[in-house]
Amino acid sequence: MNNTEKSDKKHYPAVWISDVHLGYKDCQANYLLDFLNSIECDTLFLVGDIVDLWSMKRQFFWHPSHYQVLACIQKKAQSGTRVIYIPGNHDETFRHYVDNTLFGVEVHQQYIHTTKANKRFLLVHGDDFDSATRYNKFISIVGDAGYDLLLFLNRWTNRARRLFGGNYWSLASWLKARVHKAREAIEAFENAAIHEAKKQGVDGIICGHIHHPQLKVVDGIVYCNDGDWIENCTALVEQENGRIELLHWSETQRVINSADITAINDPQTKPEKSAA
């Protein structure tokens, strides 16, 4: 994948990524690097689990592409992009630096972003919602032996697909969507996040943590999960008109879903599904 020339880069007011898990062997750093090199933004939000300190403590792994991702983020910060980092549970050590700036990157426990459509979004990683789920092992799964096996199968499935000209596909996500208890855990997490948004009086919430990208409107609250760069290779972006889009980025790029948030106070409003 070739880096896009600067003149061809897509500009967004805001971009959200999380659950990159640099330092973990199944991190899809090359796809993320291609994405970051293809866009410019006013603000880049890092919504937790950017570096996987848990995994590196068990077994050190650091591919050159992982360093390149950090270098790319640092270069954006030095070039005028505001970079806001909300540490997650896998990089919770950086929570000691909340309300400080590290190498030009602002560190926050949570953050409220106001979009171009003048809608307020609460930004949190999401691990605080684990206590609200009945099956939080499905939520805090990176590092679990069963999940490692699932990603091992995912890795070899995609190697086989590439041999036959296929594009990246997440076996892990496909299986999780068909496991009843996993679906229950995801739903419980989403409900807890929506409840927190209502409690704080905002129009929506953006989080990560559960490796399940989503964009939907529930009871007038926009629930956004930017997904991950282990299984799904997804990011959230804000368009100039305030529209929020959920993107997939691998060998192919597509808009998974989008929402015109100017009318989110209407409980009947639903995100618009875009063509792939």
C-alpha cells in the first residue's frame, strides 16, 4: 500500500481510533498506518488501548510497523493536529498522566467533543462499563487464551484468503456475532454506555474497548464504537457538516455506516446505511 500524497489526503475535523494494541502480534498496524497516512484532521482522538502493555508484559513483541504508527501520530501532533489520548485498561499506566501533555499529546480521563453540527459527545474508553455486563470476560478478552486461539485462526484464515486473491475478513468478529452470550455482553455494554451519555446530558457517546464497531441512535442518543485494529480495522470520522461515519480500512475501504446527527433529538432517527 502506497502512502497517499498530501494533496490527495482526505480532511476531517475529527477522527477517532482505539484498541490498536501496539505490541500485540495480531495488531493490524500496516492497515492503520495506511489509514493515518491517507487522512488529515484537526483533532485525532486516541480512545484507549493504543499500546498493549498487558501483552508486552507477558511476551515482548514490537514490529517495526508499530513504531511507525507512533511516529506517524507524533508527526501529526508536531504538524498542528491536536491529539487527545484517553488511556484504556491495556495502557492504563498512562492514566497517571491525566491532565498533562506528553510529547505534544493531551492526556484525558474522558473528554467532551462538540461536533460541527453542535452536538456534544462524551469520549471514554469503555472499560468502566464492564461491571454493567454479565459476561465481562467477553469484554476484556484481549490476552485471554481462547481469544488468542481465535485470532490465531483469524490470522491463518486471512493468509489463505490472500493466496486466493481475497481481501481481509474477520473470522473473530463473525464468530462473536453468532455466540449468544457474546451478543448479550455487547448489548449490555452498549446499554451502559447509552445510560452514561444520558446521565451526563450529552447527545452521544464514543468509545471502544469491546472490539465491536457500531453506530446507531437509541432514544435520541448516538452510540458510537470506533472498533479496533485487531479484528475489524475501523475508525470513526466526522465530516465537515458534522455527519459521523464508521469506516473500514484494509485492502478495501468502505463506509460501514453513517449518521446525520443534526436530528438526533428525534427518538425515531436511525443511522443511514451507506453503500459499501
